[in-house]
Amino acid sequence: MSFAYEHLDPELADRLIARAGLDQIRAKVDAGERLAFDDGLRLYQCPDLAAVGLLAHRVRTRRHGRKAYFNVNQHVNYTNICIYSCKFCAFAAKEGEERAYLMTPRIVEEKVREHLHEPVDEVHMVAGIHPTMPYEYYLDVVRAAKRARPDIHVKAFTMVEIDHMLKVSGKSEDEVFADLRAAGLGSCPGGGAEVLTDRVHKAVFREKIGPQQWLDTARKVQRHGFQMNATMLYGHIERDAERVEHLVKLRDLQDECGGFMAYIPLAFWPYHTDLEHYGHVTTGWTDLRNIAVGRLMLDNFPTVKAYWIMLTPASAQVALAFGANDIDGTVTEEKITHDAGTDAPMRLTQDELIHLIREAGFVPVRRNTTYDRETVVDSALAQA
Ligand code: V47
């Protein structure tokens, strides 16, 4: 099995990159130098996507060799009832609407129990911001998952939920994070960041926390010893310069706190949202570009994840040769993207994830949430 670009003569690769006008950026990448804002813009605007991908693959290979990670996980979106009406969201509902639902902690426990026969390592829980559920509800949801499966890693609550808990708990920051840790929270997912610029915030998610508050909350989470991820929701009204601004803000915070595990560019699905009239599902071209530029700009993020639910399995697979080193997990049941019209399945089996990775010439490695336990699935291939 050959590896992406393996047979490409490095000098020819450099010539291709130079002809795309990226020679200065290549020199920085090869020297391990940090890319500037303008470099990011240039990478977004360079018509030669293959050259951008070659560079990103170089960086990805330096860090991870042939390895491509996946995990065995389960999503639980415990409520879709939300006080906010973000324009990009098809998932949120108001109380009383027919499609509105709220899982009690007992239901969350049952959801986790349903998969006890499978080797699930992680439960990923994000949801709407319910208008009346008290602070204790969030702790109970985490406790419920741990009760069902004590060894499971609970990755839950975006910065939006954490910010909400800090406001409604009536407790100090230290107490809230101590409560979350005692309940069994392991880490936080990267959602809710959307695009970290004031213009996009005002235009499409003005009621919800904005760029500064997302970053401030992420800082609190990391200072209290939790690791987390970071996302960017692309493919709606954002401009290239705003994408780069977003990446630079994440990179600065990572320099300061060091608690980000993965960057996950999320492809926007427009159906049933207030942005539906934009009419475009992101293309493979845009998906691969966002993966590659993320890999090149975020020199201090260990992982770039191609989340197959939003990218589709086909784009996520190809993204492994454009800078991504992780394809996410088995997922099982997902509502946020499916409400917005994705045609990806809700679940992939371990075998299907392994097949995607292997067929693209990478070595499948099953990991836990925090990447400190890994199992190479096919060691023969690893040595090939
Ligand atoms: O915060 C909402 C986004 C996020 C849409 O950390 C949409 O490992 C596309 O954060 N089209 C939730 N995206 C998902 C998320 C996530 C997913 C997988 C892994 C991890 C991780 C995190 O989904 C939301 C929002 O940014 N979203 N609506 C939509 N129509």
C-alpha cells in the first residue's frame, strides 16, 4: 500500500509548490517557522489546491507519519430546546414545538447502557441551552453517563454551555469546575466557536456568546486543567480573512494555555436553517482547503480532525492526505448535522473507519479521547 505523494520526487514537489507561488511559505514550513496572517490568506486564495495540500501533508507527516486516528464513541444530544436562535442551526427548537425534546438524566443513562456490548471509550454530549434546567441538571447528565459506564470518558459541554453554567450556578468558577470534575467530566468538545469575528457573530449568532467570551471561557476551562477541542464553522457568510483571524486567535490561545487537543473545521449544512437561501453545501474543494490551511496555520495544535459526519466519509478520507490526521469516531446517533440535511450516515462501524483509513494508504490507530492511549490496528502496515 503506498502512502500519499510517496512516489513524488521531493524536488518536483518543491517545484510544483513554487509554481503555485508558495515558495516563501514552503521555506517557512520546511524551517518550522510560524506562518503569518498574510500567509494564511494566501493559502486560502491560492488556486492550486494540490500545492496547498502537499504542504499540509508535509507538516502532517512530520508530526504523525502514516498514522490516522479514530475512536469508538457515542454522541448524546440531550436536548434540542435552546434559548438561542442562531441562523446556521436547524437543530434548536423552542419549548412546546412538536420536535422539541429533553432527555432526563435517566434517559442519558439508558442511551449509554444501550451500547454496553460495544467497546465505546467516549461519550460526546452537546445540546441546546435549555431555558429552565438548573445547574444540577448538567452535573446529573455527566453522572448518569458515568453511572452507566464508569470507565467511559465524558467529553461534554461547549464553551456556550460552560459559560451558561458559570452564570446560573451561583457558584465561583473554582467551584463549578470542581463540581464538573467530581461529576466525571473528562474534557470539552470544540463547538460553539463558529467564526471568531465580530462581524460573523453579529450577523449569524448574535444572541449567543461572541468571540471574546468563547476565548475567555476556553481559557478558564484550560486553566482549570481540562483539555478541549476547537472548531470553526465554515461555508456560510465568512470571508477568507475571517477564517484566518479565527485560526490566529486559536493559535494565540494555544500558545498561552496549551490545552487544545484538536482543531476541527466543521462544514456548514444549510438545510432547514435561516441561511438555507445561501443554497450551497460545501464542496470537497472548500473542505480540503479548510483542513489544509488549518494544518499549516495551527503549528501548535497536535491534531487536525476531519469529522466525517459533516465532511461526509468521502471528503474526510481524502482530507487525510490534505493535513488531517484524525477522522473522529463511530458516533452512532447524531442530530445537529442530520437536522440540517447531511446525507452522511449516523454511524460508521470500526471496520468502516479502518477501511477508509487503510484504503487511503494510512495506518489506522484507535485512540482514546485525549490521545494518550493508542492501538495500531494493523502493525504489519505500520512497518511497511
Ligand atoms: O457548535 C450547528 C455546529 C457544532 C450546524 O470536539 C453546525 O471532538 C454544520 O462541536 N451545519 C457541534 N455544523 C458539533 C461539534 C463537534 C463535532 C464533532 C466533534 C467535536 C469535538 C465537536 O456543530 C456546533 C456548531 O458549531 N453546527 N449547526 C450546521 N447547520
